[in-house]
Amino acid sequence: MGVCLFVCLSVYIDVIEQLLSVVAVGKHVTIVSHSRAMGVCMEAAKELEQAGIECEVINLRTIRPMDEETIVKSVMKTNHLITVEIGWPQSGIGAEVCARIIESKSSHWC
């Protein structure tokens, strides 16, 4: 039973690691979102592109575990972060993403 649990957990983690998706590559700003708000993010990225602003759009397909490394690398590249979600105005996923970025090496690397 323990072996089965380990194998299942291992497969689960492998699948989760492949789910985080950099939907659009950019160099000026990182936009992180999930679920239905991704449509809004992609529309915003297209509008900003017309103004000469390249957005790196990251789709958080899973919230737990969160692929913090990909987000941190992107923020270190762009030096800007926007989180977008459709939900509560406080204590949401965007707040968690911001907290993790502030606590990460991306806030202290320059």
C-alpha cells in the first residue's frame, strides 16, 4: 500500500509540474492568473502588445503545488508583476503569489 501511494504521488507530481504554462513570452511585465481570468489576461496582453509592451503570461493551472520557480524566474526577467483573478478582493491567490515573490530571491537579486 505504501509503494502504491508513493507511485501515485510521484505520478501526480510529474503531471502537476507539466501543467504550469507560460502562455505568452514577453520581456516587460509578468501577468500571473488562473481559471476564467486567463481570457482577460490574454486580451490585455494583446492590447499592451499594440502599445509596444510585451507581456509574459503565466497560467497557474494548479494552485497547490504552485510552481513558484517559474513565476520567480519570469519576475526576475521582467521586474514587474501583475496578478489577475476573479474572486475575493483580498486574501486570494494573487495575494499569495505576491507574498511568495516578495519573500523570494526576485525581490533581492539586484
